[in-house]
Amino acid sequence: MIKNLIKDVGVYLPAQIVPAVVGLISIPIITRLFSPEEYGNYILVTATVGVLSAIIGWLPMSIIRFYPVYERDGKLDEFYGNIIKLTIISILVASLIASGILVILKPHISMKLYSLMWIGILVFMLTSGLGVLLQFLRAKRQVSWYSGFTIWNSIAAISFGILLIMAFHFGVNGLLLGSVLSLAIAFPFLWKKAIEGVSLSPKGISFPLMLEMAKYGFPLVTANLAAWILSLSDRYVLEFFRGSKEVGIYSVSYGISENSIMLLATLFMLASGPILMNIWEKEGEKKSQEFVSRVTRYYLIICLPAMVGLSVLAKPLIGILTAQEYYEGYRIIPLVTSGVLLLGLQQRFQAGPLFYKRTHFIMFSIIASGLLNLGLNFLLIPQYGYMAAATTTLVSYVFLLFLMIVTSRRLFIWEFPFKSLMRTSCASAVMGVVVYYIGNSLTSWISVNLILGICIGIVVYILMLLLLRELEREEIQVLRTTSGKILAKMMR
């Protein structure tokens, strides 16, 4: 199963790296085309799309959990038919509610933001539909197709958006319309691939199945909304107390941090989720415990040095990637990357509640953390601005990790790799010192310093891991063999 994990991580990797690279490349373009105020409005729309997507999130989450069960029982036709029907109904209801709220709020928001929000609702409808279809591909472990569609959307959306802005002068709404075009083009192809080999059941919605998925998924929806409060509500509080300019400055640096560290956390979640559920259903508790422990160790080995490296290179990185109006935002990067690292780590502790379908544990933990974050935001943002937003996010993620550890161990206990945590922390600290001096002061060329800092940092970190005997010979051989195969496949 570990070999399957490494293989799936390798195939999922382009689907995470390409959007992150596209996001980083687009930042210098977008920040030079739009002021922080305009970019702040765009971020508020994308945050709202995230809220709406979270509302129907119980469906894609249920796919990963229940697909192995219905596949085992030979009832995939019924499963697919119910999911598709429930998706259509959920999207329509959420869109109507959002439209009504937007009309009510019209007198209280700017006309620019109002018009952008209507495009955002359309983006939500397409994004949610494709999101469900992509989860079918994940459940079937058709990883290459999942990666392909994800890569297409990331490249096509920004390409169409910039084309509409540069050639047709659409303004910031061109970024959203670009997403609409990319999603609309991909939809028929994704639909065909996602339901391939399955005949959709013509029967009506199965209420026992719907209730079972709702019991499992709705606590996770509540958790998703609370997670939105954790990660995105600070934009609205900043807008209310400090204005769109601070939203723009904060969001650019936050986005750079998130695209760098969160992509790794997401990569582990995407690759390990379906495999872990299959192990639990087919091999039992002991094998599941071993798998979670191994995955956590790999997460620390890869993500901890990434967090340290990004933190020490924050200033030169922001200096290259953004316009001067956004430079000061580099100060939040160490706070944000630390928080995102902890957010990914707490996902490892969600295994028990997901196995036993006790998702209310996850819901209550995230709600408590979200309320803490919201309260701290209202208390501190009016006086301290976006620095307070970054600090409260980190504090809330620490609290969330604590709650998940306490609650999950009531159901599922596994061995945390403390020795690996100590060794990777030591190796990351040494690497961080080296990278800081190279990346910030080696030459007068920032880009040269960054490239050298990253390359030398990787070498130093690997040497430290070998010196501390963290990497086993078998793991080195498997990684070498697998990476060679993946590289050869990508080259072809």
C-alpha cells in the first residue's frame, strides 16, 4: 500500500504543482494589472465561491467514503444515480439562496463587487458540478485523469482570464469569466470519463442512502463552513474595518504561502484518502494504524522543510513576485505557512472519526476553532490590521490540532512519529540557517539568491536526513525507482 501511495502521490503531483506554479506566475501579472483594492474585491468573490462550495461539500466527501462499499456490493449504478440527482438539486438550491442574499445586500456593497458576485455564482455552479465528477475519478483511482482535468482548469482559467483582460479590456471580472470558460469547456469531457462504465439508475432518490450520506456528510459541511471561517472570514473582517487595500495586500502573501504549503498537504490528502479507506474496509484496524503513521512521517519529512524554507525566503520572494504596493505583506508568510502546516497535520488525526462515521467530532472541533478565530479577528483586526489576521489564523490552527488529537484518540489510536519529527526539525533548522543567508544576502541579484538558496537548501536538507539516519535504504530505493518511472512517464 505504501508503494501505491508513492505512486499516486507522483501522479497527483503535477495536479498540485502546476496550479501552484500557475498561481505564482500569475501573481506578478495580476498585481501589476490591478490595484490592491481591485484585487481585494476579486478575492472576496472567490472566498464567497468557497463558502457556497462548502455548503454542498457533503456530496464529494461522501463519494470517497461510500464508493468502496457500493463497489463491493455491486451497486454503483444506484450510487452514481443518487449522487448526480442530489448534486443538481443542491447546486440549484444554494444558487437561489445566494442570489436572494445578493439582491438584499445590493444597497450595502459597491456596484463593482455586486456585478462580480453574479459571475461568482456562475463559477460556483460549474465548479461544484465538476468537483463532484472529479471525486468519482479519485474514488476509482483514475489519478491521471484527475490530474489532467485539474491541470487544464488551472492553466486555461488564468489564460482565458488574462486574454479577456488584455485583448478585450474586461477588467478584473475577466479573471472570473476565464474560469467560467475553462470549466464549461472541460465539463462534457469530464462527465464522459467520470461515469464511464456505469449506467445511471433511472430510479428516484434513495432516501436511505441520502440519509446515510447526510448523517456522514452534513457534519463535515458544518466543519467546512467553520473551516471557511478559519481561513477566509478574515478577508471580510478586513474589508469591513480596514478596506479592500489591506484585503489585497494580505491575500497576495497568503495566497503565495497557501499555494506552496497547502498544495503539499492537499497532495497527501488526495493520495492517501482512497487508499486509507480501502485498507480500513478490507484489511482492518492494525494495517490502518500503520498506514496513518507512515503517511504522517512522510508528511513531516516533506512539508516541515518547505515551511521553514518559505519563511526564511519570504522577503526576496515577495519582492520578485509582486508589485511594490504589495511588498509589505511578506511579514505574514512565516505565520501563514506555520498555520497551514498544522492544518495539514490535523488531517492525519481525522482518520478515526472518518472510519467510524463519527464526523461530528470533526465538526465540533472546527466550529470551536472557527469561532475562536472569528472572535479574535473582531477583537484585533480593527487595531492591528492584516498582521492580526495572520496571527489569529495560526493560533486557531494550533487550537484545532489540539482538539483533533484529543477527540480522535477516543476512537482510533496510532503511533505518532516523534523521532521523525525531531530529526526533520533538526535538519530543517540547519537548512533554514543556510538558506536564509544565501537567499537574502549572497549577491545583489534577488533571483540568483533565490535559485541558489532553494537548490543548496534541498541538498543540505537531504544530507542532514542521511546523517541523522532518518531515511531507510528501502525507502531511498523505492523513491529512486518510483521517481525514475514517474519522470520517464512525464517525459513521454
